[in-house]
Amino acid sequence: MTFSLGIVGAGQFSGQFATLFQAHPGVREVHVTDLLPERAERLAAERGLAGTFPSYEAMLESPAVDAVAVFTQRWTHGPLVLRALNAGKHVYSAVPMAVTTEEIAAIVEAVRATGLTYMMGETSHYHPATVHARDRIARGAFGRVFYAEGDYVHDMDLGFYDAYRYSGGADWKATASYPPLLYPTHSVGGVLGAWRTHAVSVSAIGVRDERGDGVFDRSVSRFDNDVSNATALFEVAGGGSFRTNEFRRVGYPSHIRESRFRFFGTEASMEQLATVALWQDKNGVEDISELLEPRRTPTPGDPSSAHVAPALRAAFTSGAAPVHDRSRLPGEFDGLPNGHEGSHHFLADDFVTAVTTRTQPPVNAWVAARYTLPGVIAHESARQGGVRLEIPDFGDAPGV
């Protein structure tokens, strides 16, 4: 079985996935649409896609499209995904799943009611540290895990200004103020992707921005947001806690590593920094940096990254790490651009596999809710001065 796919949004991120979906033997053809038709036409020409649609509405109405992959602005995902599901299309969505509890609940219900495939493309689920911790936890090597940490530390100066200018047009500062905790999945997903639990409550603190450049300015922000850095402490089901940081003003080399993780158990622990990763138990310390380090191929100067902001290119060209099992991937992916610590190939393959086999993908709607909703509630906690709030949960996916 093969299927046809429509890409929604022809920005800096979608081109990488257009190449992968186009190459996958489970995808028959790839189309694209964008609010700016010239971007869609350029992407279709550059990547040899099947064609373009003049609008999202036309794409959803077309019987020639079986599934859509949404790569639009962060706050638009929820409504666009719901429209696709209601139109009978399978959905791959970039992160975050949505920005409100109501949108997230509606997506979960739509997937349950329609039986269609939904997958959120969370890169940290496939982060080498997450893969390694997930395996060690499954084998009991940590003992009882009781605490973890996940950081998404990406300074605005390192590529985000260019990215927001590219996507936001003349009013880009209004959207560059996007609240950090509403983009939580790179930190939360890496923790919960290894530690099979879910968050039940949160207390969060935000730090007001002081740069004074019109970004994170409440008088400009469409989100009424002046917070650029935020920290959240979560309680998890079954006992224990984890902490996440979402930092946009930080002296840290995010071009080397954006997301990093720590896990602590009663028998062992694991810690990751920008260039070093350690496994530790009661007997000593083992350097596992090489095990978790992706081999970059192709280089950040590859033509496929030409439209990506220079400071972001390394994130789009990382190869696989030794802990990744590439034997499960289609051979057509060999040598193609990867990204975000080797995650892109696995993201594309898991979605295609889920659609063609009618099975639940790893980051299905119920998992996506557990990766996204904690940040939505944490954002509200921070706006209320850190008050502890309960986090709703929709349970596990049917049959999983």
C-alpha cells in the first residue's frame, strides 16, 4: 500500500521532510501548498514534487491527497489538524500539537472518532540520549527512576531572529514573542519519551525579558507575552518529578546541542551536556559521549539547507548516532539529509509506516497530548506566579 501526501507550508523546515517523504517507498507522490504560492512552486521545483495546490482548502477537498503534513506557524497547528482530520486525511504535524487544552482535547477526540492516523513530529523522542535512556530504563539499569531534567536551550541570537523574519513578514516581532512554555515538546518529549509516565501537576516561573528590542514586548506581542526564559517543575504519575527549562536568552552553544537531558534512578544516573554525556552508578563514571554523538552528513553547507538560516543549518544536517537502529529504515534514506540529532529519518518512516499498516505511531495523539499539554498548563502557572496546577490526561492510545 502506498499513499499520497500534501505538505502544508513551504518554509525552512518542510523542505527537509519533502525530500524524505518523496524518497520513501510508502509514499506515492508529494504535493505542497503555501499561503505564498511562489514558495510552494519553488519547493516543488527544487525537490521534484508532484505539484502544488492553490490553497489548503483545495488540498483537503482533493481525493488525490490521502494525508497531510503540517509545517506552518506554531500556533496554527491545532485548527489546521482538525480540519484535515474532519476532511478524512491522515495527519503528520510539526510541534507543538496545539496551544490550548481545548484544541488538544479536540484532536484526541477526532483521532479516536475517525480512526485516522495522527503523529506529532517530536524530534526529542528520537534524540540519542532519549533512545539510550529509554533502553536502559526498559532493562531496569536505573533502578527506580524518580527524577529527570529536560532543557531546550536555544538563544534567539542563534538563528531564531532570521527564522521569525522569514516566516513573520513585516510584523515578525509580534510572533517572535511566542511564549517559551507553549513550545515545550523538545524538553518534555525527551524526558517522557524515555520515562514512560506522564505529568500530573506543575509549578512554573517565567523570567521577564530585558533586551528591549521589541521582541518579548507585551505591547507588541500577539500573545501578550514578555517572558523569554521559563522553568517548570512537574509531578509525575506513580511518584517522582522532572524539571524542564525553555530558554530563549541564554549564553549556551545551541548550534552544538539544543536539547539535553538528565535521568536519576536509585541505581544509576545519566547526564548530558553540550559535548559530554556520562553514565554513572555507585561504582563510578563512564563517558558515553561517542555513543550519543550523531555523525554529521551531509555538511551544513549542503545545497538542501540553502534556505535555512545559517545558525540553524547544523540542526538540519545531523546524521545518526551509534545508538540509533538504522536497520529498520528504508534504504532510500541512506545518504539523504537528516536533522535534529538523527531524528528526521525516523520521524518520516514512523509516520509512513503507521499510515500504511494502520497502526499507532510512537508519538500518536495521546502521546502528543502528554508531550504538549504540560507546557500549556505550565504557561498558565507562570502567568499566575507559579501556582501549582493539575494537568489533564487523556490516557493511552487505544490498543497500545
